[in-house]
Amino acid sequence: MKSVKEEMYKLIAEYAQSDEKVEDDTELKALNIDSLVFIKMVVGIEKKFGIKVNGAMLDVAEFEKVSDLIEYVQKIKGEATA
């Protein structure tokens, strides 16, 4: 079974509007993930992991880097952030 981190890398890469490699320190803006793409990605995350993202967090500005988004999902799922 893949970890949340591995699944998130794959999912983020699907929504990325760039050829930039998806890594922890990759900035979402470097992936050209704008607010509309971000909302679509969040819906994908919710479906993939069976979670509900807090409405206040539906702003791409809340997440600077890929690791910020991964840590948020891990926190919701109760998985250690290692």
C-alpha cells in the first residue's frame, strides 16, 4: 500500500500545469497550480483519501509548498508526518 505522501505526489503531478518535478520543497506556484486548478485538485484529494478539507483551507495561498499540502492531508488522516 502506498503512503499518503506517495499518493499525493502522484495526484499533484496529475494537476500540475508544469513539467517541474513534484517534491516536498516544490512550490505550488512553480507547478502553475492556480486557484481553479487547486479547487479541482482538492476535490480529487477528498475523493482519493475519503476526507473533507476545511473550507477555510480552500485557498492555494494557504499552501506554499507541496510538503505543506501533504502534511495537511496527513494530519486529517491521522498519519505521522515522516
